[in-house]
Amino acid sequence: MKQFFKENYKVIICVCILLGLLAIFLAVSPKSPQEQPSQNNPESLKAGTGVENRVLFDTISYIYTYAGDSKEQFDANCEEVWSILAEYHQLFDIYHEYSGINNLCTLNKNAGGEALEVSPKLIDFLLYAKELYVLTNGEMNIMMGAVLVPWHDARENNSFKGFYCEYCHKFSSARIVTDGKCPKQDPDYPNDDEKKCGRPVFPFEDVLAEKSQHISIDSLEIDTVNNTVRIADKDARIDVGALGKGYATELAAKHLESKGVNSYVLNIGGNIRIVGTKPDGSGWPTGIKNPKYYDSPNPQCADFGHYDVNKDSKCDACNETQFVKKIIISNVSCVTSGDYERKFIQDGNKYHHIIDKDTLMPAKYFSSVTILTKNSGLADALSTALFCMSYEEGLALVEKIGNVEVLWVYSDGRTEMTQGFEALLMD
């Protein structure tokens, strides 16, 4: 046997390498249409349909067709949608700049400086954002960035690494802070590994209070004649996480509609926009996630890679079902804001990403809010705005707007819904 390996070791090595590459290929290959789920959950695709996926807006997105298009037509439609979304991804990116354009990252970096010329498309978006600010009484405010930055940093750092010291730029598992300062700033501080320093990753109230002085929508100056934008306050920052994805999704959907396309579903990071109906004129069974199911710490609770509204699995460990409600929808947007995904736990408390402008803390009214309305941008904005106001205030707002249906889910599992939403419930 040793002689066999000695004489054939090169062949054996090549076979092992090929097997390894095959395993990697199978692991990263996209799922087939029959396997591929849709988040926020139109029913799983059946044979004879098509699906494509890309990563945009820092999340995976899908396009489904039920229209029976040829592969060439489906591919062409997908490329046009991806092109629109990619353009707005670059315009709305607050972390990266791109050659040849002034985007939101550029505007934030230039805060307090001179006005910058931007794309008319970005002008239109910012004007719409200002309209929504007025409509929602300030609950949808793209100028909340200054407050959202420390919360974003808290989620990123709270893996949980412990406490971060702004003086020595290190994490530690314990905290010793004197008057909010790192004791190592004291020249007499002993060089003792047992003594730790650090500011907690959790944002301090005084930091949030200071940042809240820089969230005025009035600091966003828009010149529609010269296509320029200026952030007047040098400490203010734009953040469009509550609107950008939905706005871009709606533009992509309108493009498909202008071509006469029907029976398409855009799932852009969980924001659903349905173009038309199924070929037979019916709608899509859609499951709204149960926050308790997806927030359970029990690893047996959820198969997070599978969303099938026809199965609605139940977790024996937490006794919760996968979906809190099931509806049938068509030609509409479905957007949910929830407290169960982007979050961190500290001292036994959960801190999620939807921040109340009045308390500067994660909103506590609900566990999730789902919006149904035609315009995906409006749905995106309202799901955040209603998450940060009482049920009575939210209901009054959507009745004023019209053609908006809502499902509210409380932390204890109770639900409220508009009459129009209730009429869409599956039997």
C-alpha cells in the first residue's frame, strides 16, 4: 500500500483538489427555483418559473417571474432591473464613494462645506424624503444619521467584544471608567494587566443627546435650479436606510410596468414589490414573519434558510409558528420593519436598529409593523414611521393617506390590523 501511494501520490493529490473544488462549487451555487425561498415570503417557486439573485443595498435580492417568459426575455428584464437598482445603490451609499458621481457619502463628508452638484435623480429622491418627513410628522427623517451612527457602531462592535476604550483603542471584558475617561490617560495609572479600561460599546446618553442636536431636516439645502445639495450643519449626516431601498425598488417596478411586464416579484432584501398578478389572475400567498419565532435564542426554533408559506413550520422548543399571519396579495408592495434581525443584547436587554426620535432609543411600541401599499418607497418609509408611534397615531396617519393597509404585532404576540389587511387573510 505504501508503494502504491508513493507511485501515485500526484494523481491522488489532483483528485483531492478536484473533489475540494467541486464541494466549494456546490456550496456556493444558487438554489434552484424550486428550493429558492422568498423573504417576507411569497410562496416558493414552482417548475417552469425563473429566479435571479444579486447582492445590492448590502443584502441579497431576488427577481422571480411566473409569466412564462423565455429565458432570453427574463434575463433581459432582470438586467434592466439590476441596472436601476445598482445605480441607486451607488447614489444612496453612505459608506463608499464612486468615481464620477457625488453620492450621499460625498455629501456627508462635505457637511458644513460648499454645495455640491449631484444627479437630478438624487435631487428627486431628497425632495421626496422631505415630503415624507412632513407627512409622518418627522418620524421618517433621513437626517437622523448623526444619532444612528453610534447605534450602528454599537451593533457592529457588540458581537459582544466587551468595552471599547477611545483612548487606547482596545476592547476589554471589564470596565473601569472615571468621569467617563479612560484611567490610562492618567500618567500615574499602573501598568497592571488586571486593571481594564474602556468605554462601553453601548452609546452614552450624553453622546446621543449631543448628536440629536444635528438631525434637523432644515440643514439639508436643495437647489433644484442648479442641481446642488448642501448639508449646512457640519455634524449632520444623511441616512436613508428607512427609504432608499424601497424607493429604488419602486422605480424598478415601474420600469417593468412601463414595458407591459406582468407576474413578476421583486424581493429586494425582504422588501416585496409584486408586479401584476399571477398569469391566472390570482394573487400570491404571503407569510408575515412571527417575531417571536425569529427572535428565539433556541437554535431549534427556526430554519432561517427556508421560507415556505405553504408549510408554516412550528418550533417545538418555543411553541411558535413561523408566520404570524398569511395573506394573498397582488400588484402591491409588502414591507415589514421588525426588532428581531439587526439587534444586539447587552445586560439582558435587546437593542434593535429602529430608533425613536423622541427617546433616541430603540422604539418599544411593537415587535413588527407590516405595510401594504402600491408604492414601495412609501411602504418602506411608513413601516419605520409607524413602528415609532402608537397604534392610534399610526392608524390615524394611514387613514389620512389612504390606500394603505397595516399589520401591527406587539411584543406579547397580540396583533392589530386595518380592515383592508384583514380582508386579505388566508383561510
